[in-house]
Amino acid sequence: MSFSVSQILGNPGLLKLELMRKGLRIEPSVLRSLDTSGSGVTGHALFGSAGDIDISLPQGTWVTAPVAPRIVKASPYRLVVDGDQHLITADASAAVVCKDDEGAQSQSEPQEAVPRVPVTVQPPASFFRRSTSSGIPLRRIGTVHGPYLALSPTNKCGFLATADRCRFCGVSAQPQDAVPVADIVEAIRIAREEQTVNMVHLSVGYLGTDDGGVRMLEPYVAAIKKHFDIVVAVDALPPADNGWIDRTYGMGADAISYNLEIFDAQRFEKICPGPARVIGRERFMEALEYATTVFQSGGVTCHLIVGLEPLDSTREGIQTLTGMGVVPVLPIYRPFKGRDMRADEDIERFEPTLGELGSLYRDLYRQVRNNRLGLSMVRDIATVTTPLEGRFFDGEPNFLRSLADRLTGTRIGRRTSARFSDLRRALRVRDVTIVEP
Amino acid sequence: MSTQPEPDNRRFEIDRRPITVVLLARIWKQLLLLGLIGLLVVLLQLTAPTGLSPQGYKALIIFAFCAILWATSLLPLAITSLFAMALLPLAGVMSAQETYSYFGSRVVFFLMGALMLSAAMIATGISKRFATVVVRRFGATPGRLVTSVFLLCAFGSSMMSAHAVGVMVLPIVVDITRALGLRPLRSNLGKALCFSLAWGCVIGGSLTVLGGARGPLAIGIVEEFSGGAQTIGFVQYMLYGLPMVVGMLLVTLFTLKVVFPPEISDTRGALKVLESNLEQMGKVTARELVVGVIMVATVLMWAFAGDTLGLDTIAIIAMSALFLLRAVTWREVQEEVNWGLILMYGGAICLSAAMAHTGAALWLTELVFADGVSSPQMLLIVIALASALLTEFMSNSAVVAMLLPPTLSLAQANGIDLAAAAMTVVLPSNFAFMFPISTPVTALAWSVGFYTPRQVAVTGAALHAVGFGFMVILITLYWPAVGLI
């Protein structure tokens, strides 16, 4: 399968994949006009140590694209400025012929026929340069990309300094104290000052406890829910007992991720030895299934990294998970915060072509829709192609569905979604804590 | 910024039913209430039926609306009453000035004083000491133990709210059952003690006007209905129901002894515990003494000077004396008094006045009893039966608030003494024997775990029948004999 430049530029899903994979060339003069001073800081620069910028493509599609010249010099895509408007186009000499990764050739296009796509550039937020009132640099706490804010109240993970560490993980092994709750609230406030943040993702690693980090996250979630109408997602490891999953929902989390990362059992053990040994794949699946009975449809997600196992295995994962009521999220493997697995000879890699990726995300979208799973909890994420963005690979969308997707993605739509999520919790959850006299 | 630390053992239950079912289960009351309000608005727009003035029609609609709310507890009783007070001027039944003036009824202040006296007794601990002393003094055998608990509860609830007495005596009963090692659901003595607690409180509450808030409410409604021309005095109230109360006490005590013969003969263990409890209380404090003296003096004043000074005036003087002598603090009174009860009564009296003054009550009763009642006595028996049945499903105060206004109109039309009519409603409204939910004391006694709801229903039904039998005797023999009807 091959795609012409026009096809790619005209399809936000394809363009997002291309920009994430190949990056965006920006003329030095244009680059200087953008405030990219925060683009290289640790935390924001997910793709190695290169600088990234967040761009809003047509149809509300967010993408984080690498822009460092040494990374993107081979990219056919470039950012141009026309008056006050930013546009993405393809360089005629480099990209008139867009080769599919499999080597198929499409017809050449004349330069004047290459479309220019209007986009909105969101320079890296000052978030990354600021600190909380108590002096904690925000870049230590988390990262913000467009509407998506990810925070880690603690970087502690019992696997980090051991052989059990996940092979793709780039988190520093130096443990730091948990960030005060007030600082997390302040971080969200700062992020919302300049970005339309509508989802907070709280992540926690392996803390050596049976609760999957729920106790640790509880005051943070409570404080966030107290101060903001915002969707809160928790990214944790499955707890030993399902009661903790009830508590995760009861304490205010709107969505939960238990990330298996790799669906293939043997590769899971190899790439994620800690979670495989201590928790086990079976418990991951159990916890995910149980969580679907607690959280709202689409509120239970599981990352499967694309490129670290055969696509057939990923597809099997999509089918199994969606059948259980879990929404798979498929990030493409990238060196993460400086950790590059490409040097690991014992890890087999399966780099998909653009055509294969398009087909994979289309299948993901169809499976999620066929199983009637909600898509609103995992959307507008700049660093990964979301299941909802799989619609760009599935032909012409239904008008009403498209309208609904757009409306729920607006600021007021997201706020309403957070309110409805809170209402659902208020209706479904009963606090049965026995208060000791 | 700080967040409240959550308990480490925090647990949640997730309701997994379909969300529409969960939603309906959570808001059906609100939906029903909205539906009722909608119906109220529509009905208020309709034309009054023949024989009823527009104001009377509206008063009747508002009354029916409140009766449903009282019966179903869709809103707290007090809020329903306040709602009624707002609706009356809104619908044009009475002016706002007139409506709210009924809240200043004398009986509201009497009730407030009585509740404050009761609060002082609980706060100072004199009521608990008295109960413990009585049971320890007279509980030498299992039979006497049951009798002392029963009579203590009956006497106590004739002086203060039955609920307060139940709360006070319950720990004593629990201590006794534990000290004697009585087995839940098995022990006859355990059953007898718990039933003594529940039924003693229920029956004793009918003796005086202090035994529950329904008495003052009935007096207030009678006073408002008659424009202040008639009331029911403290002693008069006692005399109306005395034979029934005494009779029921005797029958019930006999029943307890026969149906639940005690399986043990030695009560020394229980007496030792009560002895220890008394030691822990220490000597009688000055505060207890002052409250005790004021309480006795107040009851005597109500009995012998109530008609001349007024029950309300005596109550307020007693209440002031409590504070003057520093026997109780405002905080203690504030915590112990059920202020919602006072609000409920103010509104109910106001609504009954509206029913009476607009002719709605008379119209309603004539409609219901136009052809079916052959004599005044039969009429009272039918009303007593309605009151006795309703009270098993709704609070006795709500029964009085609902049933009394039309009953008074009917009584007036049939030449029946208003006081007799009021007592016909009030006395059976206390027959809440059958279900643990009927009154708070029944639920309290049931919570100890010695009998099942079925046993409450069976024995309660029998007592209910006995009580109604006594009521018929009152209406047909006693009241005519003493010239009440």
C-alpha cells in the first residue's frame, strides 16, 4: 500500500503518524519565531533528547513532532508561515514521490499540487521552565502536550534499580520524595493557564505494596477532583485485590490503565520482567476485566507497544482486550526519555510500515466500535495515535458520529464529560468504610 | 492547602445495575415529589366542587398534598409543614400575616418547654440514674426484672418522649442480658425484657400529654379550631385515657409473663452490673438534683395549675429556671432537643386552622361520612380504627396532623365534644406495636436481637387488637359514663 503526499497531508491520521515517525522540518528563521526554548527539556522531549513541538492538525488532531534538525533532516514535511498562519506542506524535491516503507512508488506530484495544511503550533509550554511555590521544578513532576497533562507524584518504582526494570523505561533510577499534594494542584493550575488541559494522567510505578499505588495516589486524586472539573486517569500496576480497583474508582479516578505493554506472553516476560514476575500476565488480564465492571465504558485502557512484538500478536491483543471491554492504546515504540532499546541485541523489533500502521489503527477503531466501547477517555493525546483517531483510516465517517466526536472534544464537551463521570460515580459508589470508634 | 487524610481501611461498594435503574433508585422520591408538585399546581387551577369555597378547595388540596408527604416521608415532616405554610398564602387561602401567626400557637411553646426539660434530664444523667436505681431496686427475680423495666419505661414515657426513654433504658437492658448470658433469639427472658422496653414506652406514652409530641399537637389543633374556646388540660388529658392505659399495662404485663416465662431464676449477675454502673456514676450531682426538683415541680404545676396558668407558661418558667439555676447549658439543650418537631407542629397547626376556617374539613368529613355512620359513638369508633391502622405505617404525629382537622369538623357537626374527638384520634395513634419500623422505640428494642420481625408482628397484632378493644370500651362505656360524650 502506498500513499501520495496529498493523501497524507489530507488525512490527519496519516499525517500524525508521519510527523511522529519522521519529524517536521522548520526553517531556522521560523523556528526562532516560535518560542521553543522549553522544547528540549527532559520530560517534554519524549523522543530521545530532541526537541519537540505540539501541533494541532485539522479535525482536532494533536501531534507531538520532533523538530531537532539532526533528527528531521530526512523528513519531507516542513512548516511554513504565510502571514499569521502556520502551514504544513511537503518539500517537492524530497517528497514529490512519497515512498511507502515497503518500497512501493506512487505517482509524482508537481510542487504546486502539494497541498498546504493549516495547523496551530503550540510552542512548548512555559510549564517546563517553571517551578511550584515550594521550589519543585514542574518538569520533574510531569509533562504537558496540548490538552493532555501527565503527572507522576513520585518517580519511585521498585523495579528501576534492578534487573526487573522494564527494558524500554527511561525513568531515572534515583528515587525522589513524593511531591506534596498542593504542588500537584499548582502544577495543574499552571498548565491550564496556557494550555487547554482537559485530562490529567497520574502515573505510579511499582511501590512494593499490594494496593497498586492506590493509597499513595488517593490524596492527589481527591485534591484534583476538589479543585477542577477535569477527567483524571490513573496509570498503575494491577493491585493484588479487586477491592483496590473499587477504591480507585471510588476515590475519584475516571479511567484506569493497567498497561500490559506487550501482549505476547514470552516477550512480555522478557521486556517487562518485573511486572511479569511480581504481578503476572494473568493478574493483569483479571484486573483489567474486573475494572471494566467498575469504570465506565472506555474507562479501562491498556497500552500495547507497537513494534516490540509481531503485528499479529498486537492484533490478537486488540481482539482479546476489546472483547473484555478494555480499550487498547497503541503507542509506537520510540526511545523514551533517552532510553533507546535499539542497542539491545536480544530484543527483536518489528518496525511497521505506514500502511501496516494505518491498517492496525483501522482495525483497532473498528473493534472498539463493534464492542461499543467509549472513546472519550482516551483522546486528544499528542504523543500517541488514539483509538478515536483510527477513524481516519476507516473511510468516510458517519456525519452524526463525527459531529458527536467533535462536540465531546470541545472544552465544554470535556468539562461536561468530567461532570457526568462524577455523577456516575456519585450514583454507583457507596462508601462502606467501617469507622472504628 | 491540606487534604483530609482518608482512613486506611476505606472501602467502596459499586452498584453494577444498569445506570438507569441506579438513577431511578436514587431519585424516585424526587421524581415522585416533582410529580406531586405538578399535580398540586394543576389541581389548584381547577374550579372548586359544589358546596366548597375556592379557598376551602385550595386548602383541601394543600392538605391532601401534605398528608401524602407526611405519610410517605418524601420530605422530612418539619419541611412538609413549613412547605404547607408557604403554600397557603401562595395559593391565596390565607394572608401570609395570618398564616405565620399560627406558628405562635401556645402549644408550640409548651412543646418547646417540655422538650427542653427532657433534654435537661438526659444531659445531666438524672434519667439514667433513676432508671438504673429502679431496676436494681426492684429486679430481684427475673419476673420482677421484667416488671420493673416495663413499668419504668411506661412511667418514663409518660413524663418525656418515648424515644428518649428508650434510648436511656436500652443500655440497661443490654447490660442485663449480657450479664445474665441470655442468648439472642432463644432466651425468653431476653425477649420479655426487650418487649417490656418497647411496649412499656409505647403504652406509657398515652398516659399524659408529655408522653409524645402528638398530645400537644392535638391540643394545639383543638385550640385553633375552636378559636381558643376549648382546650384539653393536663389532668383532663390523663383522665380521658387512664382506663385504657392501665388496662393495657395489666394485660401486657400478664402477656409478657405468660408468653415468655423466664428460663433462669437468678438475677444476681445483672444486679451486680447495675451496681457497678451506679458506682461509676458517683454521687448525685447538684445539677441532677436541681433538674429533678424542677421536673417534679413542673409536673405538679401542670397538674394543679395548668388550667389557670397555662401549660405553656409553666413550661417556659420551668425552662427559664433551668438556666437561671445553671442546671443545664444552652449547648446541651441545643443538642438534645428535636427542633424539627417544633417546626412540624407549627406548620401542622397552621394547616389545620386553614382547613377549619375555610370549611374544607367539614366538607370533607360530610362527604366521607354522609350516610355511613349511625351514631356519634359509631363515628368515633370508625375514626379510632382509621387512626389505629394508619399509625402502623406512618408516624403518630403525622396521623394526628392528617386525621384530626376533618375529625373536629365532623365532631362539631355531630355535636360531639371536641376534646373527645381529639382523644379518639390521639390515643389509637399510639398503637404502633406491629412493625419494628412503626416507632423508634420498637426499632431500638428489636435491634438488641432477641426477637424477629415476625414475632413483633404477631404479638404486636394481638396487642393492637387489645388496645382497640379498650378504645371501644372508652368510647362506648367510659366516656359516656363520665359525661364526656
